[in-house]
Amino acid sequence: MVLKRYAPEHIRNVAVVGHGGTGKTSLVEALLFQAGAIDRQGRVEDGTTTTDFDPEEIRRKHTINASLAPVEWDGTKVNLLDTPGYPDFIGEVVGALRVCEGVLVVVDGRAGVEVQTEQAWARADEHDLPRLVVISRLDRENADFDQAVETLRTRFGSRIVPVYLPVGTEAGFAGVINLFTMTAHILKDGKETVEEVPGALRQAAHDAREELIEAAAESDDSLVEKYLESGSLTDDDLRGGLIAGVRAGKIIPVLPASGTKRIGVNQVLAAMVELLPSAAGRGAARGTHPRNDAEVLVEPGDRGPFAALVFKTMADPYVGRLSYFRVYGGAFASDSQVYNASRDKSERIGQLFILRGKHQEAAPQVGPGDIGAVAKLADTGTGDTLCTKDAPVKLSPIAFPQPAISMAIEPKSKADEDKMGNALHRLAEEDPTFTVRRDPELKQTVVSGMGESHLEIMADRLRRKFGVDVVLAPPRVPYRETVRGKAQAQGRHVKQSGGRGQYGVCSLEVEPTPRGAGFEFVDKIYGGAIPNQYIPSVEKGVRKALEEGILAGYPLVDLRVTLFDGKYHDVDSSDIAFQLAGALGLKEATTKAGLVLLEPILDIAVHVPEEQMGDIIGDLNSKRARISGMEAQGDGSTIVRAQVPQGEVLRYASGLRSLTGGRGTFTATFSHYEPVPAHVGDRLVAEARRQKEEAESQRA
Ligand SMILES: Nc1nc2c(ncn2[C@@H]2O[C@H](COP(=O)(O)OP(=O)(O)OP(=O)(O)O)[C@@H](O)[C@H]2O)c(=O)[nH]1
Ligand SMILES: [Mg+2]
């Protein structure tokens, strides 16, 4: 692979997005082959495609990582970014869309618009990105171009306009009709021949061309006039109107294709080059000055100062980190010094690379508008801006989605435990939608991500990249204990047989305080029933017992403990004796007062299509939720708000996905603690006892 350097006007950065399994990777492979970038067309089935090169991708036969595939066509470099369709990896789509000027949405010829088509579409809308739609896999049984176009129109409106039509259907799909030139391009033995439009398709092609002309005319007032006067448009006006319409987001051209059979693929290449904006075509990139937040514009040319955005980081145990970047202005040179404006750090740059899948080619420079990679940056992460110290700029960051699901992760062996922390840290650097934290109370390491598959893949990656074996389990719920009423009891720790004895006696009263008040210790010893020096000892013993819990091993909260009496011995009393007395006294008093478990309650907001609202509410009710409101969003969706016990929604991300076919999303935040209902409490207490016995029998 030897790629020339291109001016930004001759670069197209294009994210290939869509629902899982619609043929994105196969189409990218066909585009690469057709443009002569590779000399063998790989297959997803064989694990030989350029962009699904990761062992996990090869094994699972779907894309997990966004990867880069540059092609050269018609004097232009097109940087294709193949992205995953599976919703757990939406972070990769978000990162890719952030650095592109155009989008290729791939839709399956049989299924039409699917859930992840809509999600990717909405993400592209966030950046107002011009896009093309490719209806792929049209050679399959029951594939139907017209019907797929209809699903697009139903969902996204009349901006959807075919620019090519298919010739033949299913296994007979043989080529495409160009609606500009009104010629048929038929693939025969791997070669494209140009023919007349077959008679049976002439009328359909004529009608589709009319529609295209109308759409092009409507994109520009001066064209509308011409069109109304003459009833048509010249070829130049048609082309000009179409380009303007696409770049303004008023027209979304649709092309028929088969990636694996390489039908309609030349046409996709030409459409990207001709219709989508260039790397300079959307003007200056916006950023801010890192110190005073003033707006800074980065012009897409060679002359201005250098600025690049890191949009993806790959952790590699051998090579170290590999950072993918997009240059916005100026040129990025190998063996240079740059400034990371996001972290106020200098970075030494070694060798820069141009990537194609896993192939890396050393590049002395990466110019404005282009995409490349660099290894071993010391302080730079995804979303950071690299620039020069004298022209510092922070480009707007990448809005990655928040993780939706958490699991506890445990090392399988001691050796794994030693390596796990560092390895997890490296993975979190690589993937902004994956976070790790140690929960000191639950004594668990908790990982969060976009879905169960995401976390499973992270566990696989730990094994493969770092040799760390782990198990994933639902995280523990941070229950609490508290007292129901008021009670008094005495704690006695007295041992006086031979030698120096132990002597500590204390009388305690416990009573509940308002929810959220925590713990309060009151000293009401008068007349030296316990000497001053031992009162902190009693408190220490009480606190220790509180932390360990009494009913089911969860910390006690929201109670007042009053020390009101006690006894001591001149010789045998000690700090430790009073600590033990305090702990015993607390146990006795709280047991007498009656103990109850508290559970964390979450505020949850579930965003779903209106027609699924009933199912969502039914499901939440079965999870002991209290629905607090429903808000129609005007776009046919609704937000259902509720309070729900945390223990009931540990796997809500997966549950919601299967309930809504992937359309639903939710956020959850901690609200408060509440007593658990008796039947739930009994189960938790029994469970805690069982675990304690197990632990004790293991120790014995
Ligand atoms: N018949 C036929 N099969 C295709 C075509 N394109 C892709 N396939 C098959 O469809 C399956 C999915 O193709 P991929 O290219 O992996 O689809 P993808 O959109 O990249 O999938 P994800 O990365 O998982 O989102 C594979 O088995 C391909 O061989 C096509 O044009 N015709
Ligand atoms: Mg793929």
C-alpha cells in the first residue's frame, strides 16, 4: 500500500454505519478490491476481510472495532471507517462519526430500516452529516429494493431518493441503472459492461429519474424556476442541484448493491467522491482556547497551525497504545514535538502511520483532513486535541454514551489478581464506554459498559491480550441495616481467671434516626462509671460492629447509640476489653430493638417508543417499581419515570433491549434507601447466613 498525500479537497472521510449484519464490512471489502487497494476480496465467513482483523471479530464474525480502510478513486482518497452494527459497540460509531464529513448508511435489502439503522441515523443527525444509503445484500432471496426504499421513506421522509435502480432481483440481481445517463451497468464475469436500459425497466427508470430531477430542483431556488419553466434540468444543473441537496442534508441518495458479488460498487465509490463533502468541505473546525475558552477556528489547510483530534485508542500489550487521529489543520510530522491542549502536556511523536485494517505504513507526514495513527503516546487519550504550543486549541470533545450496565469482575487465581487491575486500566483507556472502579464497601471490582456482550468481550480481551482469567457476576447490592425501635442492653466482656484479666462493661441504648442521618454516638456517662480514656474504646467497638452488620452482614445506618452506664476494674480494664464490650452491647441492643434491611432505590428514566409504553410499565411494576410520570416527547417516544429497587434492575440493560427490540434506552441514578419488604428481607438474610456458613466451613 503506497498512498500519495492528498490535499483536503481531495479527501473524503466516510463512516460506514448501520444495523448489525447488513453487509458493511463486506461492502468495504468490495470497495477496497474494486479500487485496487487489495488484490484479493476477503470474506467475513473466512475471517479474511481487511477491516475485521481482530481475533474476536474473526471468531464472532462481526465487527467490534471501528477500523480504517483508505481507497483511492478518481484522484481522491476516501478514508472509509467500517463500524460495528451491534448496539454494545455504539461508542465506536460515535468516535468515527465525530471525525467524518460524510456517512454511508448500509441497509439490508430484505429487512429495510432496522433498530440500529435508526440509532446510527440519529447519531449522524447530531453532527448534521450528509449521507448516502446503500441497500445491500440485494442478491439474497426475498430482498426487495423498492420495499427497502419504502421503509426508509416511512421512517426518514421524502428526502430519500434513489440515484440508481437495480437490474434483476434476488439471485438474478445483475447490475444497476444510472439515472443520470440512463444506462445499465451489468456485471458479467467480474467485468462491468454498459448496456441499454432493459425494456421492462424503462418506465420505472424514467419515473425515478423524474423524481430525482424534482428533488435536485427543489434544493435550490434558481433551479426551481428553471425546472418550472422548462419542465426539466440540464445534466449540469441536475448534478449541481443534487450535490447541493446532499451536502445540505435535503437529499439522501439511495444506491442498490451487493458487497459480496461486487454489484453497484463502482457506483458507490463514485457517489462518495462526487456527492459527499471533502475534508475541507464543511469549513473550519471549531474549538476553544485551552486557557480562556475563547472560540478558535481551525482552517482545513496546510498553511494554518497544526491541530488533530484523537478519536480512538487501541491497547496493545506489545506495541503499547496506538492512537488514531484526524488532522484538522496543518500537517502532523513524524519525530516531532506536539502539545496536548486537553491535558496541558507535551508529547514526543515518533513514527506516524497510515493504516489499512491491521496494516501499518510508515508516513513522514499526515496532512490536513487526513486520518492516521501514532504509537506510544505517553499522556494522550481518546478525545484529546494535539496541536502546537503557540497555537493551542481544544477541539470539541467526543460525546460518548454513558455505560448502561455494571458487573462485578473477579480474578480466577492469585496470579490473575495481581495483573487484573493494571490490565483493566489499560482496557478502560482504550474504550471510553468501559469504566472500572473498586467498590470498597462491596469489596468488588465493578466494570461498566454498554451491554452484557460488551463486558464479555472485555473479559475475553483480558484473557487474550493480558493473560488474565476472570469471571463476571452481577454486582452485589449495597444493602444497609437499621433498627426498628428503641432498646437498651448491656455489653459485658469479663474474663478474670488467672494472670491479668479483661474487664469492660457498658450499657447502651439504641434508637432509630431519620433516613440518611447516618450514625451518632452520644456519651452520657456521669460520675466516672467508665473512665474517660475508655469511652472512645466503647465507641470504636460499636463502630466496628456497625460496619460488619448484624442481620446479614451489611453496615448499620440511621441510628443513635447512647452510652449511659458501665463498670470498670482498676487492674483488668483495657482499651480492647471496652471495645469488645461495646461491640457486644451493640449486638444485644440492636437485636432487642429489632433489625431491618434497607435497599437502595434508584430514579430510573426509560425512553421508549410510545407503543411500547404499556409493556415497559407492566415490566417495571413486576420489579416493585413506583411509576412517577410519563412524558410524551413529540417524536413518537415517551419517557417513563419511576423509582425502583436497585436489586431488581441489575440486568435491566439486557431486559429492556429484548423487551423493545433494542429501541429502549434508560438512565438510572441513586435516590435513597428504604426498608425492604419482609419476603425479600427473609431471602437476603437466609442467603447471607448460607454464605457465612460456607465461608466458615471452608476455613475449617
Ligand atoms: N448474499 C449476500 N451476502 C452478503 C452480502 N454482504 C454481506 N453478506 C453476508 O452477510 C453477513 C454479514 O456481513 P458483514 O459484512 O459482516 O455485515 P456487517 O454489517 O459488517 O456486520 P456487523 O459488523 O456485525 O455489523 C456475512 O455472512 C456476509 O457474507 C451480499 O451482498 N450478499
Ligand atoms: Mg462489520
